[in-house]
Amino acid sequence: MSSRVEVYPNEQVDEKLPLALWWRQLQAIFRVEAKKNFFNRRAILLYLLALNPSLIFIMLIAFGSKRRLIDPVSIIQTFSEVYEGLILRVVIFFGCSWIFINLFRSEIVDKSLHYYFLTPVRRELLVIAKYFSGLLMASVIFSVTTLLCLFLIYFPRGYEASMQHIFEGPGLNHILSYWGISVLGCVGYGSIFLLLGVFFRNPILPATFFYCWELISFLLPPVLKKLTIIHYLQSLTPIKLSEGPYAIVAEPLTPWVAIPSMFLLTAVVLVVTCLRVRRMEISYSNE
Amino acid sequence: MITFENVSKFYGEILGVNRINLSISRGITSLVGPNGSGKTTLMNLMSGLLRPTQGSINVLGLSPDQPEKLFRKLGYCAQFDSFPKGMTGRDFVQSFLEISGFVRKEAINLTNRALERVNLVDAAKRKVESYSKGMRQRIRLAQAIAHNPQVLILDEPLNGLDPMARAEVIALFRQLSDEGMYLILSSHILHEVDMMSDRVVLINNGYIVADGDTRGVRSEMQEHPLQILIRCDKPSLLAARVFQQDDIVVEARLHKDRRGLFIKTVNPDEFYLFFNKVVLEQNLQVESIHPVDDDLDAIYQYLIGSEGS
């Protein structure tokens, strides 16, 4: 054991807004969290979930109607159905629940959250860094899922026809729209699940309630639809799908309302989460 | 100075600690008490991991509500034997230094120094999951001291350490204390606490039952007379003289090997004066004289007793 005795002076932070320090701290937390998110063994399940839609498209290519897969209108119609029914409502929803609930909850269960709380870092920064690390993971994974599915749906048409559809037809607009919706879905769902993970000891029940609420959104009157995330996301889809004979139809929101609304929701949720985490106590035995 | 002013903490209806008034100065202060007595609660309150139900805590002029300032001055080695997943020992120490705001180069230097101090340089590249309990204890210690805090809180820091590592860690604590650091630790290993502490705080059922240096605490325990074992050539003669001093000696009995005498006295200072007189008068050959119950173990038994075992 070393017998040298030298004490490093602690960095003095006299500034009211030590932005450089906060930036360094955000980056450091982000690095730790991103590494943990992407390379955690638990992430394997998430990768499998994200691969699911691609497998469905592979099966469609292998066993589906060839005529339907060559017709440009059918292609985007098929993609829209799979996207809204599976990618958005299942893969992104459950993927985000897994990622964002666990940002705090898994560390409480593993009894390792206190290490963050024992560093000279504002807890608000911790919340923001954790949220954005989760958002990075969710966005990357579900963007890949969306783009891979789009690639697979265009694949049977051949290179030239696909390029023509993408760059001379509506393809590029569709690709960018669905990719953007996936990212926006991660932003919106992520913030809600972050909140549930921080406020509830067992977030499964509120998450199930939230899932049901999102699921029945087509039955809700227009005012209540505005309290669902899916309504904002569906408003942005380039292809509007029928929601069935019992659906209560509401006017889709314009992108200028839908997109800022998601960010506004996220900002409000982050503020509430920060307040909660600021007051949070570490008492693992009660968890 | 670290101060607790009328601090209470309740977990629902369960008492954690109650009406704690305590001032802790530089040096090694040990919190001693049975499981569930409130030692960890007190440490968690000091570090802001818990909030007091009532009262206020001040650590070097800072409230535990300000982690961004407090943890520049405070390091806490908590007793939770858990770590962020997938990290090596070096990653663990260095990552949290970087999160603290140190630039990478400085974080690397501080990490190297901390690993050296706890003798874990060779194992630093291994994943923490593969460490033995003692190594995990030491890497947590390294993480707590890496940023050179002025206050170091250690919850059961000797747990899981082999005797060699324990001696090294105690030497490190003494060194840190000599540098002017505030060390607050809890331990069940009473003789080691006794050996290294400048001050002990005995806690039981959420209340402080005694506070001070070991000898000072012992001398205030009037209801438990001090026991002294005197080994000399004429213990029977000494016993006869001692029985004449019933105002200062409560009990005297011969040791079973008949070469010593146990004395129980309520006034040690007066007894020692009297004893010196007897030695000179009777020309006693004194082999040894030492108190047998003025250590922390005895104090613990008297004040907390079987409740704690």
C-alpha cells in the first residue's frame, strides 16, 4: 500500500452556471449509460424484439403475393399496416418501456444507483443524461428496425424500380416520415416510461394501463385522443389507415402541432422527473 | 465540523434515529452499535442519501441537500456490495471521477493513486464481478477516496478483508486521519475500532447512548465500577488492606492462580494513590497492573449488552 500523501485540490466551482463542468459531467454519464445500455446482456432481448418486424417482412417476401410486393401502392400500404400495427404499437412501445423504465429502476434493483448520487453532480443532469442515453439507444435500434423493414419491402422490386420510386416518387418522403415517426415515438414513449420508472416501485401496472389507453385510442373522443401518444404519431404518417368501423375519427394534427407537442410533453416530463429525483432517497431495502 | 441538530429519521412508523445531537471533528470517529441501531441511517443522512424527518445536518458548512457541492468534499464507501454492471475496477473508479467533473487526464492520475493506495493496481483491469469480497471492499474504498475528500464515511469498511488487508486499510485510515481528514466509520470489530478511533459514538435503538473517547466514556459509567487486575507477590496482603477502603473499593477477589487480585473501584484515581501507598509500606513486588474493562468491548457490553449480540 502506498505511503505517499498528497491531496489534490478539489476543483473550485464558484460560477453560478458552471456550463463547462456540466457539459463534462453530462458527457461522462452519457458514456457510462450508453455503454451499459448497448452492451448489457439484458439488451439481447431488445435486439430480438427489434428484429421481429424484419422477420415478418422476410416471410412476406418469401411466401406473400408477388404481385402485391411489386405494386408501389401495395408496398407502402403493406408497410404502413405492419408499421402501425407492429413496429409502432408493439416494438417501439415495449422497447421503449424496457429501455426507459430501466434507466433508474434497474439500478435501484441492482443497488447501484447510489454511486451516481454520491458524486458531485446535479441530479437534474443525471436525469437528462440518462434520458438522452436511453433515447440514443431507442432511436438507433428502432431506426434500424424501420429502415431495415423499408429496405426489405422495396427489395423484391429490384434496385432500379426501387430507386425510381424513392427518388422520383413518394418513396423518400415515406422513408423520412416513418423514420422520423420512429424517433419521435422514442422521444414521447421514452419520456412517459422514464416517469413511470421513477415514480412507481412496480411500473408494470401503470405501463399496462398506459398500453391499454394507447390501444383504445381509436375509440376515444377527439379531446381524449389528444391525451394519447399514438394520436400524435399517427397524425404524421403519410398513409392514413382505416381503424375499423367503430373508430371515432378525429382530424389529424398538423406536423406543426404534433411534433412540438411531443417535445413539450418530454420537457414537462423531464422537469417533473428531475424534481422527483432531486428528492429521491436511497433505501434499497424498501424496494 | 459535522453537526447533527435534533435529527430524527422515521421510515414510516419505524424509528431510524431519534433526536440526534452530535458534533464530529477531525480524526477517526467510529459509530458502534448492534445491527439496526441506526449507524447506517446516520451515515446515509450525512451523505444526503436519506433526508431527515426533522432536524438539520451540516457537513463542513454544507447541507446534504446540495450533492453538487457536498461530494467535492465528501466520499462515502457504502455497505451495498453491488456495482454497475460490466465495469473493470479501473473503469469503476475512473468513470465516477469523470462524472464528478474531472478531466480525463486528471481522472486517470487520481484513479492510479487510489488503486495504489488500496493495493489493487494489478487487479484493476479485471471486471469487478470477478473480484473477491475483500477486493470489492477495497475498490469501493478506492472510489470513495479517489477525489481526495475532506470527509470520508465508511460503512463497515473492514468487512470481508483478510487480516493483512485489514491492517493495511487501518494504517491507511490512520494516515488519512493524520492528513487532517474527517473519518466516520462503523464497524462490528470492536477491538480494531478501539485501537484506531479517536472517538466512539455508541448507538442503540436509534439513540446515542455514549459519545467520546473510550477512556472518557468508561470513566463516566459510575454504575459499572472499573475492574483492575493487579499481579503481585502478596495478593492476599493487598486484599486485606483493600477491604479497609470500602469507600473506594466495591469488590476485591483473588485471581484463581492466587497470584493476582481483581479490584472493582468507583474511584480509580483515589485507588491508585492508595495502592501506591500500600506498595511502599508493604514493599510489594508488583508484576503488572491494568484495567480489564475499560475497552470498547466492555463499554459495549455494559451499555448495549445482550441486546446487541
